[in-house]
Amino acid sequence: MAPSLPTPEALPPTLSQLHRAETDLTYWVTDRLGVGGSYWFEDFDVEDFTLDVESTPNLLRGNTALLGYLYRPYTANTFWARLIYRW
């Protein structure tokens, strides 16, 4: 008797890349007072077969809330400024 279940196939891989850079500068105005700033850049790219058009053709990409889905592509620019005072 032939099996009624289809042969299992491997799922496509999920690929991701994270590019990150940061810089931090401090300038001492006096011996006790300084100012500083930081900048972070992150660019995360992911290829997920579950969000591919061929996998889910009826999914409206701009109108869908994917609850609990953490692997979304993003680009982030973060700036910090600080005032330093030595006692």
C-alpha cells in the first residue's frame, strides 16, 4: 500500500545581515565640565520565505499586523547628547 502523505521538503533558509557602526566623542570645556555625543547606526536586512509574495499572495503588506514577529528589516539612526560634570 502506497503512503498517502507527501514527501517532506526542506524549507528555504531565512537569511539576515546586521550592519552596525557607532561613534562617541567627548570634549572637555574645563577640568570639571565636558560635553559629549554619540551616534549609532544599524541596518538590518532579512530574507524570510514566510513574507515572500509567492508564499502569501493574499497578504496586504502595508495593512498587516504581524504580532510577535521580531525579524523585520529596519534602519535606525540614534543620537545622544550629554553633559558631564566631575565633582
